[in-house]
Amino acid sequence: MVGLPYDCLANPLGAVRLTFEKAVASGSDPAALDGKDWGAAELFRQFLFDDGGLSQVPMLNPSTINWVQPNTLVRFRGMIQDMLGNEYYVGAYKDGDTWRTNKFADASTCPMDASSDMRIWERRLLYCVPVPGQSSWVEPSHEAMKSPYTNSVSPQREKRHREDDTNMIDIDMDSEHDLEDSPNSKKLKIGTEQNSSNLSMVPAIGRNSLPCLVKIYDSLESDLKLNDVFEFVGIFTFDPDVTVDRDDNDELIDSFCEDVSVHLPPTKVPRLHCVAHRKLVVDDFLSSPILEFNPCAVKELREAVLGHLTAVLGNDRVAAQYVLLHLLSRVHARIDSIAVGKLSLNLTCLNKESMSVFGNHLKVAMENLLPFTQHLPLTLDYLNTVSLAPKKDYSTNRLVSGFLQLAEGSHLTIDETPLQAGTLNSNGVENARVLKNLMQSQKVEYDFTYYKMEMAADVQLLVLSEGKSNLLPADLVLPFRPSSVGSTFGVDEEMLKAWRLYLATMKLLPHSIESHVQKVIEDDLVAARQADRSLGSEEFSRWLTMGRLMSVSFGETCLSVEHWQMVKELEGLRKERLLGNM
């Protein structure tokens, strides 16, 4: 593609190569430029952030991939599903008397052979996917993300997207990384891509899925972790119409590395050569930035959200209040094995008939309000056959994702009503244990066959069941008592945006307890223990969590006596229901 010398958007590789040649011409040693910014990174930072160019960069997703051009700058938002280790590549080489670079590129623009003077550099490989359970409203519209440098779909891209998107893509992502890079995971790349006879399978690019191989340069390993959600800005490479055969360069590759185990041709999977990245949190996916609300506006929004949840739950305002606190919960600290701030909820007295109404309406409400939400109907057969936790496949050296590999801030509704009496096999028992561990400690054990590794999670868990769940012991159990048919209709899109903003903003508020309120709480806890000797630290911790959530639901950062009393009254109503259900 022809572009201006420093056209970072339409010709980013031109900017990279010109800044490199300028640095070498000024006396910089090409061997010392690996891992150092010779001016290209600073150029992109200035364009993206100082000059406001980030808003011009198109988002890469299943719809925009129809028209985004190769070797241009794009954005990709996704979760790091697997870390594929590092690979070597020819970063700099001599073309006659001129030094050139392959950084941020898949292939060399000039021929090379074994006699070429070259410098071997290193980059990291990340396999990223759209955030699991991402709601449809999160994605920007096609027109909003249309590229500023193309107005039509090229014939090649049009041809590609007429193909059946349900096919499977074969790619080999072999590495010895487990969850961290290791010396054995180093790969070699010499400006050419090849097909491999030993390939693993990933879903094809479809309407709801766009995996991407992200290549990371000049970044600390600690900056990127498994399951983190990032926005990557980089140079896009993908062309399914190119046929790549082995050529003379293969001998050159083999001379550097005996085991060329990573073959990810651009004909099979899109990739992004990252020039900038930033970690995302839930509020980054909202259409409006987090705002400061005045107290009156917060109270109005709180009442509106509560009214909506009450309607969804068949006019059960008590259940709606608990659901609201549940939606505002998050893990804000970890003390030993305790995840402080979580508030899982088990709504009981639901069956298959009532689930067809309230369950469906609640599912729609969660999808409308939250960026990442999953729904899991539990059956005996499902538990006995699937693997909920991620598992390492040593035959392909891939981390096979499980249903519970979720991003921070995700919401998971578990429907137990389809679960019937029966026997769990060893796999079912393991799945039940993994679910229980997520519920109790907000951790998921990843299975590496020879050992298990616990990964911290922050997932809101809502369990819907007929009786109290024996499989998933939630923090709160509440009998559900609707008095009318639930409804999720008639909600204006602008109102939904305000409610999403309210939930995200209140959820992130800091919180503290002043000394005079702390004395009131201590006296109440002592009195409660005297009245019921069965109460222990778990109940007291839960009440304090509810107190914090009640305060932040009103936009307050300090727990007041009034809000503490509201928690006590709410818990009193819940206890009455539990006693009435016995």
C-alpha cells in the first residue's frame, strides 16, 4: 500500500522502516536496537495519544474484517486465552550495504540467504479471543468503526467472506510455556510462514468469534497475564487467498532452530503486530465514560434500576434488592484464601415452568445491563462430559479453554433446575468441585495433568434452583416469591445506557467505615451473637460486605448507620422467608 512517509495509519510499516534506517544512518548499531525504541514506538505513541489518532484506528471484529486492509493499523479488544511463549525472528538484516528491519512484520521485503548479515531478535506470542460472554451492545456499529482509508471491500476480501464461516481453521501453536515463558518455548521466524502437518483446531472466524494472534514487542512479561482483557493497537496481517509453499528459506530457518514448532500462516489466522496496548476494565466497554454523579441523580438511577429488577422478578422487591447488591459486588481484596467483596446469590423456589418466564427475563436483563454475562444450564450429562476448567493438551502444547476461563468482572448465571437425580462420574465430581471452588474462593484450578494451578477470578455468581443448592453453596440463599409475571420490555436504550453507567461507576467506588459507625456495628454483631450462637465470622463478614454494597448503591463511600439498618431489615425479611420455607 502506498502511503505518506510517516503515515502511521495507512502505512505503518513505512514509518517503522524509515525511522529504523534513520537511526542506523545516525550511527546506531543494528545489533543493539533489539528491545529498544529507535523512534518508531514514540512516533506511534504521539500519533495515537498526543495527536488523537486512536479514534481513527478501526476496530478489528467479525464485521470490519470484511474491509480492513492488510499492513494497516487496527485495534483489537480481547482476552488473553493462551500464552504461546516467544519466537525468534530476523529483526535486522543487510540488503547490500543497507540495513533493513523486519520488526512488526511477518515477512521480509527483500530476499535473504544464509550468507546474509542479520540480527536475530525475539517477540512474544499471545492467542487472544473476544471476551467470553460479551454482550451484543458492547460492539461498536459498523459505520462507527469504518476505516478512514478505505471505502470499499476488495474483491479478494469479498471472495473470502462468501466462504462458509463454519469451517475449522487449522493452526499449530506449539510451545513449552505452560503459563509462563520458558527457554524451551523460543521459536524462530525468518520472514516466511509455512504450513504444518501437526495442527491444532480452533473455531473459524464467524459472526461471534474472531481469534487473533498478537505479537508483542518491547514489553515486560509482567505487563500481560492470562485472562486479562486488553486493547491492542498494531499492524494487521491476514490474507486467506495467499498460498505459501516451502522454499529455500526453510533451509535457512532450520539452520537456526531444529524444532520449528510454531507455524501460524496468515492464510489461517489473523495476527496483530502490536505497537501499543492497554489493559481494559469493565467500564472501558461502556458507550460513555465513567462520570461523577450528584447524590440526587444516583438515588434516581438506583430507584430506576431497582424498579426494573423488581419488574423482571415479578414484583419481588426483596429479591430485586438482593440482586442489585449482587450486581455491585466485586473482589476488592484477598486475605489468605478469602475473596473479600464477593456476594454470590442463590434464588430458590424456581422450577422449569417458572424458569421459562423469570429465568428468561432475568437472562435478558443481565445481558442488557452487563458487558460480560454467561448462562449455564446444569445437567447431569453436561457435568459428566465437559471440562469446565482449562486443561493443558500436551499433544499440541495448547491450553484448551474451559467454560470457566472468564474475564474479570464477568457475570455467570447457573440454572440448576434441569439437574436431575443421578450419579456423577469422576469428571462430573471434578467439575462440581471446580464450580464450588469458584463460588467459595473465586479461584479456578487449571489442569496441567501433572499438577493443578489456581488462577484468581472475579466472577459474580447467581444460582437459580428449586431448593437450596447443595452443589453450589452461595453466600446468600433467598426464596423467590413473585406476585406477577416478570417483564423486561419497554426499556429505552438511553435509559439502559444510564443504568449500565450507574452499575459500573458505583461498583468501583472506594469505601470506608468511620469510627462511630464501627462502634454501632460492633454492638449489633455482639447482640446478634448472643441471640444466635450459631452465627460466626462468615455471617459477620457477609453483613459488612452487604453494608458496603448498600452504601455504594447510593453513591456513598462511607457506611452510614442508616444504610446499616437497611441491611439488617433486609436480612430480617430474608430470614422470615427461609423460616417460612422450612
